[in-house]
Amino acid sequence: MNGAAEGFERAYGYVPEGVWAAPGRVNLIGEYTDVNEGHVLPIALPHRTRVAAAARTDGVLRLRSREAAQAGTTELSLAGLAPGGVVGWAAYPAGVAWALREAGLPVGGADLYVESDVPAGAGLSSSAALEVATALALTELHGLACERPGLARLAQRAENAFVGVPCGAMDQTASACCTAGHALHLDTRDLALRQVPFDLAAHGLRLLVTDTRVRHALADGAYAARRAGCEAAARALGVRALRDVPHAELEDALGRLADASLRPLVRHVVTEGERVREVVALLAADEPRKAGPLLTAGHASLRDDFAVSCPELDLAVAVANEAGALGARMTGAGFGGSALALVEEGAADAVGAAVTAAFAAAGHRPPRVFAAVAGAGARRVLRGEG
């Protein structure tokens, strides 16, 4: 039996109706462009959050997690759900139930049991994986139809309005909509999707991810401050969002900003949008090796203009490049989390070893280094006996 299903049966004393799984993601390029209605290019990871679930008819939502076993079972009334009313990990699935109901999808009660191997706080979208797996479970349990992009939007609303984290749409959409062997070129303004082939093995390449094990907390205000700054800059420039500032007109736009503190934010967002366009073109032309310098340029921009890196991320990127990577950058919202490196397959072990050794020499916690292969999006993985 599936591990999540076994956990469900131990927790609730009966067999779940099914198990749904959704992946974490790593973003190849396009950081902080999603909160500016721009373009991003994530892939789904093989790491997944699994939700074993069964419907209830009494309007009660019961939640339990393997990773938060000490918290026991959280029991909530669907009718009483409101933003700010649930704290801790349970706020994410509770928020999904709230967002679905607010959108007119009459999900009923459910028992949920969660287990995950998506590293929490690593910039790999563990929260989005939980939200999307929950959304898929609740809608399918209650026989409700919802297209994947719409489901992702509701999962995003749960995190924005219920949990209070002002994230963009990339993480949830990647978790819901990615396909195996492809990167997802997403326009976060209208959720237009394009699946771009991403088979590094066919080119003798590998994508290494370094989880620095420095945990960020996006709700601490730093992420929100960057987003607010971008919105202020867009207003000052008279555009709906910074994605509407053409790359060719960047210098003119910077010169029109009276508030000098906003200029680095604008420079990052506009140049990062151009980097997304260039990487997509390279992948479409079957030339992934040439994307390496764009990854490194993206890291410099996040470090220097957006100021969201940290010493551990900078070290992982610098050492990977020194050890022979074609390019490297932090991924995710920063302030900790993970970095990625595009490497020749034959150099992967040496690059990983160099990063690990550098962390030890600097007195940092040992990082977790692993290869990422573009996986599939959310799906039902087990039908139970309920």
C-alpha cells in the first residue's frame, strides 16, 4: 500500500478513497518576474507531496501530517474558515478549501493525511505542492471540474489571501501543469502555457540543485517588501506591471524614476524577463549549453540589484562555476533555499563535491546536492477502497 494511504489508515482508522500527489519545482530562470506579471521557466521536481484523502458529509475538515506528527490532528469547520484563522502548516490545506468554496466550488468535508519529500523552506515550492495536491484531492473527491490553470490560481489565492504570503502564480501553476521532460514557459499574466522540451541527458548535461539548508520564511516581510517596491515602481512609470517596460527602453525608464531605491528592482525584473526570453529561445533551438551564462547573470542580478541572496547561495554558485559548471544561480525567493547549476554530465560529481567541501570549509551546514530531472505535474496516484 502507498505510504500516505498507510498513514491515513493509522490516523483515521479506515482506508482513504485515494492519494493525490503534486511536485515541488525548480525555476530555471525568471525570478520575481511572476509577481510582476512576467514570464517564468520552471520544471517540476521528482520530489512530491502526497495527500491521502476521503470525503466527509458533515462539513468538517480533519488534517494530519507525517512531517508535523507532534501536532496531532487539526479539526476545522469548513463554514468557519477565514483568513488568519488557522496557523502553522494546516493553514495551507485549510486555505485551499476556503479558496475553492469562495470561488463557488462546493467542496465538502474531508479527512486528509499529508506526507512529503519536498524539502520545506528550500525554495522548491513545498507549500505549492501541498496546496495543489489538496486542491486536486478535494475537487475530485467531491466530483467538481476545474481546469489545471484555474486550480493553480485558486491554490495561489489560498496562499495570498488565507496564509498571507504574496506569492505569484508560478509555483502553483508549475506544480499543477508541468509535463515530464519539459520546462514550462508560463506567462503569469494570462497563464498562457508552452511546454518547452528539456532533455538535458540527451545533450550530456545535468542540472544540479544545491539545497543550502538555510531556511527562509517568506512571510517575514522581505519578500513582501520587494513586491511592494516593484508595484510602486510600476505606478511611477505608468505601467500596469514591470513586465510592460520594454528591455530596449530600460535605461530611459530608470532615468524617469525619482526614487533611486526602486531602480535596482526595475533593472532586475526587466533584464530577468529578457533572460527568460533568451533561455526559451535556446532550448527551442536545441542549444541548452548556451544558457549557462544567462543563469549566472541572473544570479548576479538577484544578488546585486534585488538583494535576495545570502552567503551560502553565493558560495554555492561561485564554487559550482569555479568547478566547471556552465552556469549557476540561486532559485526561488532567496534569503536561503537552493541554487542550481548546469553542468556537463561527466563533471556533475566533481561540482557537487566541490560545493560540499566549500560549505564544510566555511563552517556551514552540509548542503544537500541532487540532480533534477523535469518531472510531471499533479495527478492521482492511488485509488482507494473507500
